[in-house]
Amino acid sequence: MMTSAPQPLPAPSEPVPDIEEIRLDRDRRHLHLAFSGRPVAPASLNTPALRAALGAPALRASLSAPALRAACRCAACVADQARGTFSADFAGVTLTHVAPFGAHGLNLSFSDGHARGVYPFAYLAALAADAAGPDLPEVKP
């Protein structure tokens, strides 16, 4: 099953959003994140929704384990997407482990055995902004 095109990962030299909170629910179905409000979105992820969310005092989001698993950008998942064999149906998947990956992201492991996904904080901020709602149309006076 083919899914929509995944968002590009930010370049390593682009600024990293300040992360204020990382919390996993007891049921391991949601990862709660809070980012500072300073606008640090890389140009490749700079959408109106992300600019608005990062311009606010803080961006808070609760990302589900199935959504995070479907958003994995590891080499194996990207290859499966390119071949059209990637299934975005991860209902029932939970997070089994959350670990820091250097100073710029998290390594997430899932109950389906997948443990190769590295999620940079800039990518998580973009996913959080998308979860916060769709881009609003620009209003001109």
C-alpha cells in the first residue's frame, strides 16, 4: 500500500528545535512532546502550520505509536515505500523503547520489532505541527 510522500529529513547543519519535554504514556501508545516557541524550523520543513506553532509560546503534541511507526524514515522503510510494499497500517503497534540519539533526536523501538528509526527533533517538531492541524489558508487584508 503506497502512502503519501514522506517529509524530508532536515540537513544536519540546520538548527534543532529546543525540546522541553519527552514523555511516554504508561500504555506506550502515545509519545508526548513539548518544544520551545522559538522559530527554528529548517527551510525544508518550514510550513505555515509549523511557523505558527513554533512562534507560539510552546508546541505540544501527542503522537501515536502507529503514526510514528508510519512516519519512519529509516533506509528499510524508505526502500519499502519506493517499492510500494510499505504498509502504513500499524494499528495496535506500541512503543517499546525511547532513547536519545545524540543531542539531536530520538531512537524509537516498536512492538512490531522495528527499532531502526531515528527521529531528529526537527522532524518530530514537523510531525507535531502536522498533528496540531492542517495549514490554514493565508488571509490577505
